[in-house]
Amino acid sequence: MKVLVVGSGGREHALVWKIARSSRVEKIYCAPGNAGIAGLAECIDIRPDDIEKLTDFAFANRIDLTVIGPEVSLAKGIVDLFESKGLKIFGPVQKAALLEASKVFSKEMMIKYNIPTAKSEIFTNSNDARNFVRIADIPIVIKADGLAAGKGVMVAATIEEAEKAIGIIMEDKHFGESGNRIIIEECLKGEEVSFMVFTDGENIVPMVGSQDHKRAYDDDKGDNTGGMGAYSPTPVINKNLSERIIDEVIRPIISGMAAEGIRYKGVLYAGLMITDQGPKVLEFNVRYGDPETQVILPRLKEDLVDIMEDVVNGRLAVRELNWDDRACICVTCASGGYPGKYEKGKLISGLEKIRDLKDVIVFHAGTIQQGARIMTNGGRVLGITALGKNIAQAAKRAYQAVKEVCFEEMHYRKDIGLRAIEKSIIKE
Ligand code: AMP
Ligand code: GLY
């Protein structure tokens, strides 16, 4: 069969890498892909938001299954468009994608269906928002309603910071229309985890848990990024908690969507804070997480294409998936300045030294091939991923590989997985 993957990041490289392992797949296309993906798939120069062109391409090339990486294609309604042409596509329809594309919609759904989440207020006017934060408890969290590439959320430690965030989002319109409405919510305390499931709108099959590192620098300092690294499993999620998350969060939102007349199909991602009172939802994403996917798919011991087809066909069998017991960790190598301004076009050296290392996989994100050379082409450049007996071993292996790679002003966090390693040491 022929598969098309949409996107160009580390998540899409991991998807292509896993799909390439399916014995049923003869040909993979990726739109637009990157230099790493080009080794496994034919890269097509179509942007993820050009959903008409993607549909035409899939139709003309008789693609059997299309898999969507980024939220932007889903929010634009790519699934509805593909389905209207009889094409098979993995991901939720536009109305379901609102769970990620509108934080206000998502919050309203959580309240309506009793899903635990932070207490919040919605504002459409910056003066009202400013008046509210002046008398609110701090820290407090300010969120733009719409999509903002993971950067529309600010955790304010002071009233001044909160007012600044309101100004940036609502008055300066830093995220455009996404800032027409904001949510101001209580700051939750606890440990943050990512929990993803496959669902066909009725049946739910969970993936293993993972944790990502959103802040730019060690010790969770600096601005939020698209993700500086991740690991799986996480010591925070045991079987009990996993069941609780499904019962209190995942099933109610999927059946809530169904009650609203929306069948949710694809991957549902819950970003959760595990508080003293249990799991509370920070956000829903309507797609595979990035970089969570890079640490989860290498552990999956089943054919991903089979699972995704079952989802698309609405016949996902409820079962426990088979997972590699080993731990997996991914360290993001980013361009200097990221998540702020950064330069592209830096030569990446050392990749050949780690290409054949055992249990190390280099997922490319912002990379581009120029002749024989691979250059940087984005903020997050590489996700150096390793498997190991436990997180400590996986981390050791990943960091050994990171040391071999270099480009001008490359930066990466040195503490990916450290919290999990410390926890396991305390347990031992
Ligand atoms: P979101 O895009 O809503 O997941 O927010 C991005 C990041 O901001 C999350 O991963 C958390 O680290 C943080 N965050 C969001 N909401 C809250 C909250 N209510 N309390 C504490 N931290 C939060
Ligand atoms: N890792 C966070 C996300 O995929 O949104």
C-alpha cells in the first residue's frame, strides 16, 4: 500500500520511520518532509496547510492511507475534505479538531462533561482581563484561545507579568486572531505528563505515558518551546493512574464529543497535571505529540499501519498494545536563539558517526539536504533518540550521540529525563 505522511518535523520522521517497518507498505510519501525523512520517503513540496493540494495529490496518486502530523491541517478540515473524496485519512474531522484549535471550546467541553481541569474565566476584552488579574491569586496562567504553535500560554508569576501577557495576546495581537479571546486560569501544581490514546470514536487503546520538556533551558528555565526532549515510560503514570486518566478524562471527552454529534477518530493527546487531587487537564491536542511520538513509536512492538487503519475504519479492538520494556529518550538539538529568533542554513556535521549506533535513532526536524550536505532549516533541528534498559541508560546513550553532532550555535538541554532518573534512584 501507499502511505502519505503530512508534516516536516521530528514527529513526522518518527511516523515515517515506523510506517516504513510495516510489511504492507510499498511506498511512503511525505509532504513536505525533511532531509532525514528523504532517506525513507519521497518528499513532496506541499505545505501542511494547503489542504486542497494535498487532497489532489492523494487522489491522483491513489494513496491508501494519509496520516496527519500537525494540527494546522486538521484545524483547516483536511479530514473532512479527504473523506468527501472517499480517501482514507487518519485524524479527527474539523469540528473535533476544535478541541485543540479553540481552548475556549475545549474548556467548555470539559466543564459540560465534568472533566477535571483548572478553574478558569474567559475574556473577550483586555480591560476586563486586566481588572480580573489585578485581584487574582498569582501565579496565574494566561492562554490565547486559538492556535499559537505551543507558544500562546504564559504562566505569570506576578500581576505585572499577567498584564503584559494580556497585552501581548489581546492588544498587540502577537498570535493574530488566536488572541481575540483568552482564558485566565488557576496555576496547577504537580507533575506534567502526556497521555495519548488511539480511538475510533468509541473504542480507546492507550499508548504508554511520556513526559516532555517544554522550557528552553535546564531546570525548566526560559521560554516555552515546541519541546526540548521527552522520555517514556514515566514513573509518574502507573496502571492505576492510567485507568483513572481513561475513566475521568479520555472516555468522558470522547463520549462527550459523540453526544455533541462529533465522532472523534485518530490520536487524542491529553496534557495533564498530576495534582494532589488527581489528574487535571491542561490541554487537549488532536494529534500525535512532538517530541512524545519520537519516544513512543520506537517502543511500539506492533504494526502502526494496522492500528491506524482500524481507527480509520471504525473497528479498533480494545486491547493492550505490545510495548518494548526498555526506556526511550529524545534530546532535541535546537538552533541558537530558539524559541526566539534563530538563523538557518548552518552545516550539520557528525551525523555519519552516529548513523549506525545501536539503539540510537536520529529523527530530523528542521533539516534540509543541499548536495551532499545537511543544513539546519528550523528551530528544532534534530531529535537524538536512544533506547536503554532504563531512562538512565537511554539518556547516557543519547547524550553520547549528541556529543558527536555539531552545528554553529547548537543548543540542547542537558537534563532530559533527569527527574525520572532521580525518582528511580530514590525508589531503589
Ligand atoms: P498548554 O498549551 O495549555 O498545554 O500550555 C502550555 C504549558 O503551560 C503546559 O505544558 C504547562 O507547562 C503550562 N500550563 C498550562 N496551563 C497551566 C495551568 N493551569 N497550571 C500550570 N501550568 C500550566
Ligand atoms: N509536546 C507537546 C505537543 O506536542 O503539543
